[in-house]
Amino acid sequence: MKKLIFFSICLLVYLNGAAQAPSKTKLFFEKAYLRTDQDAYIAGNTLWYSAFLVNAQDNHFINTSKTLYVELVSADDNYQVQKQIIELNEGKGFGDFELDDSLKTGTYFLRAWTNWMRNFNDNFLFEKHLVIAAQKPKVGHDKLTKKSTPVATGNKAVNEVKSDAVLAFFPEGGSLLNDVPNIVAFKALNSNANASISGTVYNKENEAIAEFESKSNRGLFLFQPIAGEVYYAKGKIGASSFRTDLPKALEKGYALQVIEKDSLFQVVVKTNQQSNVLNKDVLLTASARGLTYVSQQFNLKNLQQGLKIYKNTLPQGVVSFTLYDAEGRPNCERLVFVENTNKSVNVEIANSSSSNKELIQVKTGDDKDNLSKSAFSIAVLKNTLALNGNTDIYSYLFLTSELRDEIEKPNQYFSLANTARKQDLNLLLLTQGWRNYLWQRIADTSFVVKDIPEQGITLSGTVSTKVGDKPIEGANVTIRAAGKEKSGLFWAKTDRNGNFFVDDAKFLGEQLFRVNAVNDKAKNVGWLKLDPLFKSNAVKPSLNKVSTELPENVSDKLFEQQDLLSKGKSMTEKTIELEEVKVKGNQPIIVADVLLNDFGYKDEVFDITDKDHDYQNLSHYLLANSKQAGADTGANNYIVFRYGGQIIYPRFVINGRSNDFFEDDNETLDEESMAADVEVRNNIYDTYLNMPMSDIKNVTIKHLVRATGGASKDYFVVFLTLREGATLGAKVNPVIVRLEGYYKAKEFFPSDVNKPNQPQNALVYWNPIVETDAKGTAEISFQPPADKTDYYINIQGINARGIPFVLEKRLDK
């Protein structure tokens, strides 16, 4: 008997990490899920999110990547509104977007990816659709409408004619076969999901062969094509007409039918006499998420032959049945969904109230009460204002992320209130098109692994000779935090190309670092140049999907919040971070948390041109052109400013960001701290005063006076506007540089809801990551708002078995 061969995703790849030799590893797959506190917002609100990274093949938390890229993009023009890079710890992380109050009403995409996911194009890109409404709608309110775009389909037999509607046909298993009864599913494209469908199938003589109808935009009918015939269908989708050709039937081959029963799937393999395949071997496989769970080879003895595949042999989620012929070629494919009740998760909530605290106890476990450790996020919202959509972690991991096309209201397929949910889900899977399943696309595509998983922040750069710019091998590079927040000490040695790498650095927010290169005798050696951090570019989706439809009452609730806002109640209490120093007239200026005033002293402003590039560096330029800057008489040859009989060392503001103050700003510093701060100052001067003029666009020198906090004091501040990449490209040794690490997320303060004039927001309490004990139990307490209101609790998480779970509960007050 000839042994059949089929494809299973289990490959070995070579990863070439930046700081290590190539290593051989098994190919793995990651999925990210971002859970937001709501799905619709008013501009000015804060969008809170938690992030889960899981093994795409079993949904267990995965630690292969520790860096997650998150962006908020406008659907209208694909403009990136905001971007954050967050740290993942054992597959869990969190962040927040403070939505600008000038955002326009519309649909926005929340996307997330790891650097490793880039190897697979957009196949594992997370994308969630949100609605944001402007703060000041027009009279009568702007109507929130859903913009739809054409949905791609893998069925090439769809012929759109000049008509108001299009209907696509999907034979079960992928193809029609002559003289064999086939189930044919159909789906209306670009139409209302609730539009009814009715139609008739005609042969080439325009004789009516079969009729079909559906009360929704999907349905099915039984059809047996006859050799030599071609067929078309025409009818109505709602009030619109359609005319579409049916897919051409095969003369020879196979057909596949799958019938779901309580504990098993009945798989029926069909053929016809013309195919001449009786008594030949075929192979039926059942695979899920790139892994094969069932593989049955058998001899086809009859024109119809059935097999029983028991559900307890299959994993939960989308499963693909594939039929291979005697040559190992895939002929038929059928997607089904498996719900294994013996692997489900129960979530229980008990709550108790006191005068100033609400206590919630959460228990997670399977239906046999075998509790296990879980991780989840929790949002508590006011019933009257809660704005939630139609997707959650369960429907995303098990369904939405597995299919190519956008799924509207995916939660409807798992809602116990939907008595037709199994039939609806079956129709959804029947109408996905040939090999439009995620894991079949992976199998059908050749991937080049060039983006490595990131285990932290990579600090990299080069060390080269001062003359000739030649690489220096074996230099010892140290990188340590030089600012107020200490983030540890990192060490690396340069390779023969002068490159150095630190792969697992971890720090939050913007921090000042001192980078130094020495030889084995601890002597400074060569020039240093740092590379930019986080070089992973955004993953762009290849298919613009139809926006996920939100509940019908979302518009009303958004407008209710808008009305509250218009009455003078702020939607959110912002935490304002002054990241840029903006100078307008004689307004106070904040530099490194110190308030300075301009008392009429004239600024010196220098716009740098090509002729200025002949100066050796910034120090040389200022001494030659500034009327106020003078040479330091000390050993370091720095510049100073003299005023009122004092020698004043300048402060630097680089591209709107100020550097930390040093020794004379705090007279209470001890001797050791003062010495450390002098070192920071000297390294700042070494970095910027030695910078070539070709890296600088503008220099502005301001004479300012401290306005508050102690006696009056004069300051000279040098504002530098640098060209892109100039800060990191400064060639000095040592280098002082500001680096932006992982996003430092804000903390949600539940007590704020009782303060006066607080946001009229639905959110009462938010905790992005809650981890239970070993028995699956966790307790959460929060302070309820002053107004007595009903609560809506939404919990989403994953247990230790890799099973996602969701719980929604309303608590009446």
C-alpha cells in the first residue's frame, strides 16, 4: 500500500540573533489579544487595555517575546494617532491611550504585534475596531455610521454583474462534483446582515432546477449538478437583485460532507463513477492551529463512504478536515467548530458591599470544579453608560483570529441566548472559501525568518577609531543609567566589526544613559555611536476588513456622554506631562521641572546652514558666534556664561526635552551625589558640545531667571534642534543620551470616582492583570462611586490549561 504524505507545520528554522551565533529552533507561533475597558469612547477619555500573548497553537501564555508594539490608527486615512511599546511579563502586559480631545468622530483600529510576528506578514496581526466620538457634535449629533468595504473571498467563481447585490456560492468541501449531491452554502456580499435572500438556480436552457432562501445573509441548499450543464442563479437580496454563475462542477474527483452529532462528526467521502478512484487509498486528516490530531488512511470501496471522528479526540476551536488523494494532493477541505464541554471554564463571582467598599471574589475552574491558576483583567462599568462591542477573548482566540474574513458580531456564535448559534456558526464556516483558513495559508506560504523574537530592549551601536572611522574589536562597552531613575548596569564587548549588543535591557519611560568604551587597560578608546531602539516597523494588514458592528444603542450612549460633557462635566481628568518646552512671548518656561521666566533678555538665535558645517563642533561654533558664550578656564574646555560676576554653566534642551539639572540646583546633595551629578553634567557637555554642526538645525540661547523656589537665580539655556538621528549619532566617548524605553503605563485610581466634577464615564474600576492563587481564586475590592448605580462586571482571561474564559454579570444596587 502506498503511504500518503501530508503537510504538517513542524519546521526547524535558523534564527540569527544580533548578539549571538545562529541557533536552530522549532518554528513557533504567537497570538496577541488586547482587551480594552470599552469599545467606544468620547475624545478626551482614557482608553485602558491589557495585553495577552499566547502560543497560537494551544493558547497558553508564552514568554518568547517580551516586547509588544501597539498602535491606534484612524480608519479614514490610516493615520497613526498614537503608538506605544510595552513590556510583556510571562505573556502579560498593559497600557493606556489618553485620547486627544480633538479627535474626530469615526472608526479607529487598535493593532498589536511582536517583532517575531512580522515573519508571517499580517497573519497574526491583532486588530480591533473601536469607535471614537468627537467631544462637540453638531446640532442633533453626528450620526455614527459603519463604513464598509468589499470583502475578499477565496471563491473565484463569484461573478459580479451590474446589479445592486452580489451572492457568493461555496460548495461544501470546496468543489461541486458531477452526479453527486452537494451541499452548497451561499453568502451575500456588501449587504445588511439581516437582509433576506431568495433565489432560483437555472441551467443553460434557463430551466429552473432548484430554489433557495434565507432570512439572513447566509444559507444553504442541496444541489446535484449534471455533466455537461452550467448553472446560474438569480433572485433578491432584500430589495436588490442579483445574478451570479454557480461554480463549475468537476467531472472527476471527490466531494466531502461533514455532519455534526452530539459526540462526533460523521464525515462522508463521495465520488462518482467517472473518477475511477474506487479501491484506491485516500487520507483524511483533522488539524487545528497547525497541528494534526487525526490521520486516517483508508481504501475507498464505495461511491459514498463514512467515518466517525469523535470530538474528544479534537481540540476546542476551529478544526479543518482535509481529504488527500492517492498522490497526496489535497482535494477537499471542510471547517468545523469543536466545543468540548469537558474542557470548559466556569467563572463564579460573589460580591458583598459595605458603605465605602465593594468586594468581589472570583473563582475560575472547569465544570468538574477542578480549580486552577488563571490570569484575567476586570472592568467594572456603570450599566447606563457601558459601551461594549461584540467580541471578547474567547471568540477572538477560537474563531476571529483563525479566519481571514471579518466576522460581524462574533460573540453571537457563542451566546446561549442564540438558540440557532450552532447552525449560524456552521454557515459561517461553510462560507469561508477554499483554503481561507489561517493555518492553511501558513502551510501554503513560504516564509523567510528574518525578524527575531525580542527578549527585551536591544541597546546596540559601534565603536570606531577617531581617525579613519575603522571598527575597534574587543572594546569593553558599559551602559548605565545616568539620570534620577537607575536601571542597572549593562556590559558588552565589540565584535570584529566594532558592533556591540545588549539584548535584554529593560527600563520604563525616558531615561538618561551614560555609554562608555574602554580597552583592557580601562582607557577610553575610539568614538561611540548608538543605534535607534525598537526598529520593528508596523505590520500593515493586506485586507481592509469591514468594521465590527457595535450594539445599536452605542450611539445613544455616546451622545449621552457628549451631553454630560457639554454641561461642563469633564470626560476625563488628564495627567499633563510637559514633554516639550514651548516659548511664546514672556511666558514662563519649565526646564527640568524648574519654572524659569524671560525678563526681556534678548535671545541669540542661529539657523545653521551648510557654511556652518566647517566649524569643528558646537563648542567651536558658539565661541566664534555667540556674544555671551566664553571659554571655560578648566581642563575640560567647556563653554560658560558670565553674568553679574558669576560663572554660569549652561543647561541644554534638546529637541524640546530638557536634560536633568545637576549639582548647584540642590544645595542639600551630599558629596557623593554632587560628584555623580558633576559627572552627568560633564558627559552631557561631552555629548553636545562635541557634536558636529551638520547634525544641528538651530541653536537658540536664552538668558532666564528662576521665578519660584528660593532666591532669584540666573540661568543660560541652550536650545538645540537636531536633525533626525543626530542625538544617537553623536560620536564621542563617553556618550550621554536620552533613550525612550517601554511605555510607563498610568495607574487607575478607583478612589477618583468619588471626587467632585469627575468624568461622566462608564468606567468605575479597572485592573488590567489579576492573577489568581493556585486554587483559581482572587479577591478584588474597589470604592464605588458616590451615586448609587447598577454595575456591569466584565472579566476576560485564560486559565492554566490555555482555555480563554469570559464572564459578564450585572450587580443591581
